[in-house]
Amino acid sequence: MSERAQIDNFTELGLVERREALAVGKFDLVKEVRRLSAKIEAKSVLNAFLETTDELAVECTSKLAHSEEAFPLRGVVLAVKDNIALKDHQLTCASKILDGYKSLFTSTALQRLSDAGVVIIGKTNLDEFAMGSSTEHSAFGPSLNPFDNSRVPGGSSGGSAAAVAAGLATASLGSETGGSVRQPAAFCGLVGIKPTYGRISRYGLVAFGSSLDQIGVMARTTYECAKVFETMAGHDPLDNTSSPVPVPDCAGNLDRPLKGLRVGLPREYREGTIQPEVANSVERAAKVLKEMGATITECSLPHTKYAIPVYYILAPAEASSNLARYDGVRYGLRRGTPPPTPPASGGEVAPPLPPIEDIIRASRQAGFGAEVKRRIMLGTYVLSSGYYDAYYLKAQKVRRLIRQDFLNVFDDFDLLLTPTTPTTAFKFGEKTADPIAMYLSDIFTAPANLAGVPAISVPFGFDDKGLPIGIQLMAADFREDLLFQVAHQLEGVAQ
Ligand code: GLN
């Protein structure tokens, strides 16, 4: 490959090749960052970014260049979902209510990545407060799918997916509450992981459903995804839900043979309306794994059908209390205060401030979009006295059964193979009028969040319109290493 070609294809090179090219001075990271910022500008129609941080990126890059240290993630240019805190930068969560707010600290995940040499190129678009599956609920307009601009990139981490798919970054961070990394990864032809609950610190991730939320990664290759994952993962005293379980070497074990691997195909993930090409990809992947020495057997997760109703009770319930903090007093947008008046003189009394409830009501009314308000109302309803037992408590009990299904199945299987989503990327507007139709696109992803187990989406083929198809692998708690290993080997044969 000529030097010129390498420079042009920076984001398409593998991480190892990028590192090698950097090491021998084949290209200059500062120039690369500048080129990517220009490309982001040129592709602004995608609306992938809400803020670019090129000055910071250039500053980090120069610092890296002048250091003797061998930063393990040098060559990773990262796009970050705008619900993950980066000191002195915006943190809008794609909501008007946080307009103008600047983060006072950096999330643990981003701090660890920066320390390892990652360069942050910008903050990406999302559904407001990560509530949605298409980015159509962003207060700043939707992001477009780079494969077909009339289609959604998925959500809620749609900007992060579009950024990597369009070659505007080499990897991105998203967040998962019910599928928001895996579904956009599937729609945009990327590898996307949702780690085990507690694996990556949530310190600096804006809370949506705290018992479900996890930071996840998207990248073009499993290797890069694994490298970013293992750098962020591991215990953090700043997050009391963070797990002390040690993080194994993931990226170093991708080629371990799969002989003897016990793979389950859950019956419930083959029912209902699934686009035939998606079902076909799962079948093909099963065949490939068999050829690699795995055993493939049908299995059952009998409570799967309750996952969507349970998720859409628990996630809004948690959201309704987490979002109570946006009151127009402490953060961002404030409405309902009288316009400034000339200073009172000659004994006149300045007009009193309105009651605080009026400020809170007006700020929340103006600051939140329709979907966020719907979730707050749903959540408040299921938590209210008289309905708590019937909805919230019952949903908690069913969540336990869903987790138990996974524990049972992982006694007999190492890995589960399913579609990531029932269909490939859908068109803008196709599901906005019917929230239930939108919620059902999470049908195969939400169970892993409810159970807390890790899951990954890997690109595996295309449909007849040329749209990428994602297949999903799920494993027992803390077995991300196994997910990466299998994903990497499937990636090697995916067309
Ligand atoms: N689509 C789901 C929702 O709207 C999941 C979102 C997410 O994982 N953040 O809640």
C-alpha cells in the first residue's frame, strides 16, 4: 500500500496497522485529526456529532507525540456519546434541558482511555437521554444511516454508530440500557458490545435506568472493540455498582480454537416476525461455528416474551426518579422567572420570584421532549401508590425469572446465538407514530440488560438492499473474552 493510500484510509486500517504506520512516521496523527474534523464538517448532513473537540484532540495528539511512553491505544480516534462526561465539554444528552451545561469532571471510562493514548474527536448525537431506538428523539435532529440516508442509524447511540460507519472516527462509546449499542451497531455494520452489568464504571455516565445502564463500545473490528473495552473495564471506587472481578486479556486471545464450544439457539429468538435475511444470517453463523468445532443445540429462555413489558416498566420507573434532578434550578435551561427589571429605587420593592414549583414546571415543560415526558409519566405511574405492587414490584419479580432463565441455560451452554434485531435499519418516520412498534425493536436486546449478562453484535452479511445485518452472541457474567473470541472468528468469515 502506498503511503498516500494509507493516509487516505486511516479510519479503515486496522488498529495494529495504524499503530505500525504511526510508529514509523508514515502518517502524522495531528494531520489525521485535522483531516477527520474536516471530514466531519463535510459529512455534517449525517448529524453524527453534537460537538467536535478537535482542539482538544490536537492537543492530546501533540502530547502523545512528545512522550516516551508506549500508549497502548495510540491510533484510536474516539467519538463519544453525549451522555458521557468529558470535563469542560458539553453534556447535552441531546436534550434542551441541558443546553449550555458543561461537565465539571471526566468519566472514569474516558479518563482510562485518554491515559492509554486515545484521542477524543467529538461528542455524538443520541435519542434524548438515551430513550429511543432511532435518534429520532434527539432535540437536535436525527442522525442518518451512512449506508442509506433515508434510514435510521439505530439508537439511542445512533450518532456514535454513524460516526464510525462513515469513517469519522475509528471507534466510539455508546451507552446501553436496553440495546442502544448493539442495535445501532447492527444497523451500521459495526461490532458493538454491551458489557456485563458492573464491568465498566458508570461514573460520569448520565443515569437513565441505573440498574440497567452500561457504557459500551462500537468499532469496525472486534480487535479494536476488545482493546477499548479492556482498557475501560475493571473496578472503580467511584462507582459503587462497579465489580471487582478481574478483567482477562480479551484482545490477546481472539484466535483460541472454538472446538467443544457449546452454542445454544434460543427457541424464543426465532419466533415472531423476523426478516428472512436476518434469520438466514443466524443460520449461516451457526453452520460456521459448527464447522469450527462447536456444538449447536436449540435451547429455551421461556420468560423472553415478558422482557419488553418488564423493561418498559422498570426503565421508565428508574428514569422518572433519575430525571427528577433536572429542575431548572441546578442545571441547564431555566424558564418561569420574570424578565430582569430595572433596579428598584426610592423604596420600591423588586417583584418577588415566582414559587419554585412554577420554575420547575416551566423548565421541565420547555426542556424535555415528548418521549422523555412519556417515560417520566409512565415511570411515575408505575411507582405511584396503588400501582406499585401491580406493576413495579411484579416487573421486578419477572426480571428475576428472566435472569434465572439465563443462569439455567448457561449451566449447559457457553454461548447463545440470536439475531440482534428483527429487521435491518428501518426508514425515518416508520415507527415514530407508534411507540410500541419502536419499543419492539428492542425485543432481542433488552433481555441481556435485564439479566445483566454481556452481549455483542457482530456484522454478518447484508440484506437485499445492501443494509448490514447484525447477529448477537450472549454469554455468562464476565465472559466478554469469549464473546470477543467468537465474534472475531465469525468476522473472519462474514461477507
Ligand atoms: N431503545 C431502548 C429505549 O428506548 C433502549 C435504550 C437504551 O439502551 N439506552 O429505552
